[in-house]
Amino acid sequence: MKILHNGTVLTMDPANPVLEKGALLIEGDKISALGGEELLREHPQARCLDARGGLILPGMINTHMHMYSAFARGMGIPGYRPRSFTDILEGLWWRLDKLLTPRDNYYSAMVSGIEAIQNGTTTLIDHHASPNSAAGSLDELAQACSELGLRASLSYEVSDRDGPAVAAAGIAENTRFARWCEEEKSPRLAASFGLHAAFTLSDETLGACAKAARGQGFHVHTAEAQSDRDYSMERHGLPVVKRLDKFGLWGPRSLAIHCVHIDSEEMDILAQRDVSLVHNPESNMGNAVGRARVEAMVEKGLRLGLGSDGYTTDMFEGMKVANLLLKHGQGDPAAGGEVEALLANNIDIASRHFGRSIGRLAPGWQADAIILKYKPYTPLTGENWFYHLLMGVSGGMVATVLVDGRILMEDGQLLGVDREKVFAQARPQAERLWKRL
Ligand SMILES: [Zn+2]
């Protein structure tokens, strides 16, 4: 039994968003009560975690992540000067992913996972690629996430870009890992069926994926760049969402990532199929692929969440960028309110994905909670709490992190993992990868 107390609790529960001088009672892996200091008197045996007047929040959720991208940080490629999205894929990501070994996969996940915890992100929905070590790759990631205590959904990006044998290995990895999840019933691991993107998948491979999937829902980059849409129109006579719809890939557990270049009709199809969409503002800006029409998607009632596409594990940073991109993109300083919906939709997406209630501080929900050293110098109320998250908070303020009631970090100290040791082991691993490149 644990109690988080002496903080302002932001519950993410619309019925009761802010609890001043609040406290949270955790029993096992779930939250059992919300209240105030009386919880300490009622449960004197509980282990107390003092928020010292800071914020108590649910753990943050990243609905689109690539842990395998970790070793690209700081990497220079001689002569690399991308002029298009395709150049970025061919010049960077498809060179890097081919070189990843099982150990690289493991350490990429370890360092990404450690940073996620330190930034208060407790749930990751990951999309993995390592074409020359596809078999067993999701086990390496699962091993890292389990060691760290994170909640993660894993998938392997099937693609035809490296030939039929690698595509088949990707399909096999998705189905093998989904079966493992079914059998193990791990409380914190889940599977989706990864597909790289429509433009690297033939009709035959898409058909094979549809047949092989074990009901886990598809996780696919969707119309990220104009070139993806153009290719689909020229080659298949259909825009991306419609083409993938032909194979029955869209359903309530599927994730359509980016959707920068989809039209209103495609949005309607995604709405009808009850698909979740994920916006990745930093990535879209970094790859210069354009801006997703977040305002139209939210207006249509689409379940649009927020991911980072590997850019960061600090979801507070992602929220800020999403807000600025909405304002900048529309030339409207009053725009950006949709970001609150993205945050709420992440809760819905994660809860569907893991089949558990994740992302809210309320009785019966999973005990994924964080404490931030944030004491506002302006009033924080039930009306303006979101703007404090947007303008005042960052991942670096996270002090304490719990997942399923287990403490992963306390007062800035990671428990159960030696960050220095892991980073020291990861560095030569990254160095060797860079040399091979
Ligand atoms: Zn991605």
C-alpha cells in the first residue's frame, strides 16, 4: 500500500480535474482512493511519497515511438544532405535499421526507456525495425521494458523494402510476439501488428499481413508525406487510407500514424472504422512533410492522440510543439486548444490497447503516477490546469514515477536500474554501429 500526498493532483478526470492538497491511495497495481491528508491517518501502514507541494499526475503516454532510433542521436553521416522525406528514409533510417543487432535493439530500448521514466512517460506504443535481426527483436525490447518496469506495446514494421524474406520475417515476428503476449498475459506488455507504410508494401504483402494478424490491430505510418499519397494514387489509384481499407486493416485497435496527407473522405473512413490516429508534431516539422489538419480531425470527433515518433520521450515537450504548430500553421494565435483533446485521447488509445484503464488518477485505474517539482507562481484551478502543463511543466521536473504501483524513480533516483552503467554499456554499442555505417 502506498500514498502519494501533499501535492496538487491533476487527475485527467473531466468530472474532477484538480484536487488541491490531494492524496492518492494505491493498493497493489491500482488506485483505490483519492482524498487528502486523512488518507495517511486512515492507512498508517502505507508507504508515503511526499510530493512536497508539487504536482501529482498520471504517467504520460506516448502513442507512437521508435525506440530503435536511439543510436541516431548525435550521429553524423558524411555527405548526408536530405532534400526530401524519401532522402531521410534512404539516407538515414533505412541505413541505420539494417545494421541493428539484437544487442543494439536491447540497448536502444534500455536508454530510451530510462529517458522515458525520467521524463514521466510510463506507457510507450512502439514501432520497431531491424531488418537483419527481425526474428526475436521484440523480445529484446520486451526484456528491456520489463527490466525497467515500463508499460509498452510492441510491433515490428513489416516492409517489402528489403525483399520478401525480410517481409516474411517481419510478419512472423508480429504474430510470434502477439502469441507470446496472449500466452504470458503480461500486465504491462501488449502487441500491435506493425506495418512500415503503404508505399513500401505490395498488395500481396498487405494481404498476407491481414491474414496473419491475430486481432491485435495494425500500427502503420499513414500518408506521412505527400510522396506517400502520390505513390498510392499513381500506383494503386487510391489514396492511402482507402487502399489500406481494401485489406480490412482499419479497426478500433488500429493506429493510423501521422495522416498529414489525408482528405476529408479518408478521415470519414477512419471515423467509421473507429481507428485511432496519432499526431507527431516534432517529427512532421523535422521531416518537413507538412502539417496534419489536427483541427479538422478533432472537429470530426476522430480519436487523435499524441506521439513523438522517436523525437523525444518528454510528452510535455510534444504538447508544447503541437500547440505552437497549430497556431503557426493556421496563422491564428488563438488556435491550439485541440492539444487538450490529444492528451485525453491518448488515455483512450492506451486503455483500449492494453485492455486496462490507463492514464487517469481515479479509483480502479492502473496506478501509473508521477510527481513533478512544479509549484506555480500563478493560480492553478480546475479551469486553467491544462495551461500550466502547456506553459510551465517539462519532463525535467519529474521527480517520482510509478507504474502499476511499483516505484521506478523516487526523488530523481532511478530504482532497480543503474543508468550510468547502462549508458556506459550502450555507448560502445552505438560507436560500433556508427563505424559500420
Ligand atoms: Zn514513426
